[in-house]
Amino acid sequence: MALRPWAMGGEFTMADCAAMPALFYADRVEPFEGRWPNAAALLERLELEAVVLTLDRHGALLLEKQGKPVAVPTIAREVYDV
């Protein structure tokens, strides 16, 4: 990946979209700090300010570059199939 700007080559693809939340979250939990330069470079190219990770029945997690993570819980509702 060192020789190409995006995950799959020269063009931005769905692979880059899929990588966004994972890279952002990983860097927050265990900062790249030069250990993984390719991942850090891709994260920088994505220019993310924030991501929202869906956590299935546990809700969602908002991660912003500047700020603390915000957990958004799910609320049980009665759902009707139409």
C-alpha cells in the first residue's frame, strides 16, 4: 500500500469506505504513532473529523477527532412488520 494512495490502488473505492471506521477507532484506541505508517497515511487521506460505529443491539458510538467518545444506546421498541 506504500506505493498507492488508496486501499485498492489509485482510485477511492468501497474498500476505503469500509476501512474508515476501523482505522479511526483503531487509532483512537492504540495510536498508530509511526508503527503502521501505511494505515496512518490512509487515515490522513480520508480527512475524517468523526465516525459513527454501529454496535448492533448495543447502539452506536460517536468518535470525534477532538473529544471523548459518545455512546448512543438503543431503545427497545415494538416493531410491526407491514
